[in-house]
Amino acid sequence: INPKIGVLVMSYGTPESMEDVEAYYTHIRRGHAPTPELLAELKGRYEAIVGGVFPLRENTNGQVAGLQDKLEQLAPGKYACYQGLKHAKPYIENGVEQMAADGIKQAVGIVLAPHYSTMSVGGYIKRAQEKAEELGVKMSFVKEYHMHPKLLQALTERVKDGLSGLAEQTGGMPAKVLFSAHSLPEKIRELGDPYERQLLETSAAVAKAAGATDWQFTWQSAGRTRDPWLGPDILETLPVLREEGVKAVLVAPVGFVSDHLEVLYDLDIEAKAAAKELDMTLDRIAMLNRDPLYMETLAESVTQAMARER
Ligand code: FEC
């Protein structure tokens, strides 16, 4: 028996290489291979971001290491972190198997995404829980941490920095803060899902703390399926803002915590180009990645979840 408490740190996962993109995409599509057109489009997006590397892998590795360091500081020798990815190896189930193989009997699961939805974080938790039950590991979970004061502080600093950077570029033009997150199929609304409410709570709290009175929320990165997705998408929001006279926009993708495809492509390339077309200046806040305040948010959320277990 291993006396340590396991911490299963779960993240989205990214391909290992360009050859691996098809298998990754097939996994996201629950076993349905993409058409050659869809595959080529996704590969093209990866190629367009910083030379076709997969930054999410390194960022997730860094976050897991950073969380382990913080937990060591809070409770030396008590916790051991394991990684489990939704759509790539090591899969969530592999992380639980590794904990069990190391003799871990009790664990906490946490997802590298602050807001709860049955379709996102709920899916990670379900997979971990099933494997843990099968292998006799007792698991509890952090469901959300979207209002953790340190997360809000880290995001607030970024919005303040982003606004001053934008003011320098535009010669002090008034700017709109556009909070964003990954869209989900509209059907989550029928399930009374907390995702939208939690995103608005984070956005309102950060806007208030940053002193940004002009802000709104928009969706991004909707999937390529036939279901209706939550909108409006940022690409629809920008022309409306332009009509309203807005010329400078700071995007704050508060639903994400790393530099990855949905930020580096969907915002930095696609949304930026759309803004340029409209003669608007668009900037984005820096992502959290391994920010110490984010690492503390995760570590404190884990220790609080354990305290509740006792
Ligand atoms: O950098 C990378 O390699 C990965 C970037 C990436 C992140 C991410 C986060 C979220 N997703 C969420 C929901 C969905 C739903 C579908 C879906 C599809 C994709 C595709 C790619 C992709 N997602 Fe993703 N997502 C990332 C990447 N996502 C690539 C497939 C091509 C496309 O549709 O664009 C639709 C699945 C289906 O077909 O049924 C739903 C949510 C998040 C944020 C929370 C989290 O991180 O888990 C929600 C990062």
C-alpha cells in the first residue's frame, strides 16, 4: 500500500505528431474517422500555429509539475500527481491504472478547466470514476474552481495588462473586453447545466476587479457538427461590435488555461484576421499556463477536496 494520496490531473490532450492527428481526431469524434477534408483542415490549423508543434503537451506537463511542487510545499510527501488525458495518451484510464499499480488507494481528480459542464468536466470525471471503482481506488473530485480568489486575481492582472498594452497600441482608444470560452451544443441548456452561469460569474468578477466597465461574453471554437452550438460565436460578435462603434477589443478566453490550438489558431489567427478586416484592433490576454497563482488555485482546490473527505 502506498500511503500517498494520488492526484489525477486531467487535461484535453493533443496529438504527438502530425501522423497522430487522424487518430486523435477519430478519438474526439468517438471512433468516427474524419473525412479527408476535415482532417486536412485540422492539420492545416496545427501547421499554422507556431510551426506545427503541439504546445498543449508541454504546457500540461508543466502544469502537472507545477502543481506537484505547490502540493509539496503545502503538505510535504503527502500527494503524488498523475496525468490523465481525455483524447491522447496517457488517457484518463491509464492515469488511474498507474495510480493503482503504484499502490495508491485514495485519490483526488482535478481537470485543467475551471468551469463545470456535464459535457466537459463531467465526462472526464465519469471516466476516471469508472476506472477507479474497477481498480479499487477511492476517488473524490474537484468539480469546478471558477471563483477561486487566486484564479480571479491571476485573470484580473492579465486583463489589466492587456488593456494597458492595447491602449499603447491604439493611442488610448476605449476598448471592450470580450470574455470567451469553448462553445458546447445548445442541448446542455435543457440539462440545467451550470457551464454558462459559471462562465458569466468568472467574467463579471474579473471585469469588476480589473475596473473594466465595458465587457461582454461570447463563445468560440464551436465544433463541426450538425447540432446547434451555443452562440454567438466571436466571429459573429466582432461585426456587431464594429457596428456599435467599438474599434479595440481585448479577448479574455477565461474557459481555457493554456496556450493551445483553440487560442493560438481560433483567436490569434482567425479572430485577429476577422478584426483586421473590420479595421479593429484585437489583442488577447496572456494564458495562465504555469502561473504561480493558478498552481496555487489547483493545489488549494485539491487540499480542500481532501479536507472535505475527512
Ligand atoms: O491544442 C490542442 O491540440 C487541443 C486544443 C483543444 C482544446 C479543446 C478544449 C475543449 N473542447 C471542448 C469541447 C469539444 C466538443 C467537440 C470538440 C472538438 C474538438 C476538435 C479539436 C478540439 N476540440 Fe475541443 N478542444 C481542442 C481541440 N471539442 C481539434 C475537433 C475538430 C473541431 O471540431 O474543431 C466536438 C466533438 C464532437 O464531434 O462531438 C464538444 C471543450 C473544451 C474546454 C474544456 C476542456 O479543456 O476540456 C468544452 C484545449
